Amino acid sequence: QKEVEQNSGPLSVPEGAIASLNCTYSDRGSQSFFWYRQYSGKSPELIMFIYSNGDKEDGRFTAQLNKASQYVSLLIRDSQPSDSATYLCAAPAGGGGGNKLTFGTGTQLKVEL
Amino acid sequence: DGGITQSPKYLFRKEGQNVTLSCEQNLNHDAMYWYRQDPGQGLRLIYYSQIVNDFQKGDIAEGYSVSREKKESFPLTVTSAQKNPTAFYLCASWDRRNQPQHFGDGTRLSIL
């Protein structure tokens, strides 16, 4: 089982809708989770991180963490065409320290006009 | 401006050749990382360094080497032993006071 799993998509939503991106993880000891946005041909850009159960909101983005069910999600409200990108979920990799991260394969989001 | 600088942006390797990718940061971060990304894939960790003159192998270190002689610099050498080097290479750094990792703009390596 992969440590971090995401549906590769593409996930298509109309402009103005809510996009919901999901990620599951296998290490129950993981304490922090990160969402990165990656445009085609570019490097990942951190958009949200969450440490505690529940929701964390930042502008149009909301990260949700459910440790009991081992999933983390990212909601994007009022989706815009500029949100079209691949979204990578990351969690600390087990063992060895050094703040290593394990990344999911990413979900491609397409926001359609 | 503080940040992570990777160079070159594009790099071509001939068969049997070693090539070195540069990563420099002026953020005063302790830890630095090298990842590889293949098309449609997530990032895989090659090597990481938590402190100067120390580094550890990641998940896919075979065919790669690194050094960490200065806090600001963490170059990655792709050796001829790496048989499938074509990928997007990303360098990241991290500071204990600022949990998330931040990335450079990447180097795209191809084989001639």
C-alpha cells in the first residue's frame, strides 16, 4: 500500500463550483499534511498545510483532516480557470527524521468555463 | 529576495556522461532535498541533507551522488550509472521554524 494515495483524475468542475480533492494516508502516526499546487512544467507551490483534526481555511481554500479515517481533503470554493493544475498531497515519510515528505501522485484539476 | 535557485533550467546528457545540477538557497535553511519527478508521477526523494557535511540516501539514490560542503549549496550529480535519467529534478529546503518544504524552479534533464 502506498503511503499517500490520490485519485489521478482528471477532476473536471465548472467555473464557480467547489472542487473537492481527496488524499488518504497509511501512517497513523502522521501529524502534518501539505497540499501543493503544480502547474504544468512548473515546480510545486505550497498552498495549505494542516496539523490538527478539523478544518483550516485560507481564502478560497479549505483543508480538512480526519485522522480517525486517515484522509485529508482540499476544497476549493468558487473555482477559477487559474486553479486548473495538479494538486499534490504530502505527508511526513516514516522513520529517519529529516522532515522527509512522501508525495501522492497528484490529482489533475480542470476548471471549465 | 530569498529563495532557492536551481540551474540550469534545461540540461542534456550524453551517454556515459556525468552531469551536475546546481541548487543554491539563501534562506539560511538547515535541510535540503533532491526529488525526481517523472511524467504523471509524484515526487520521489533521491537524497537529503539535514546539516553541512552530512547527507542521507532517499528512496531512489542509486546512480546519483551529492555533497553538502556549504549550508547554501546542495549539488546533485547524475552519474552514468543512472540508466534512465530523463526527468524533472526538484530541489527543496526546510527550516525547523517553518515546517513546509519550499521548492526551486527545477531542472529538466534529457538524454541526447
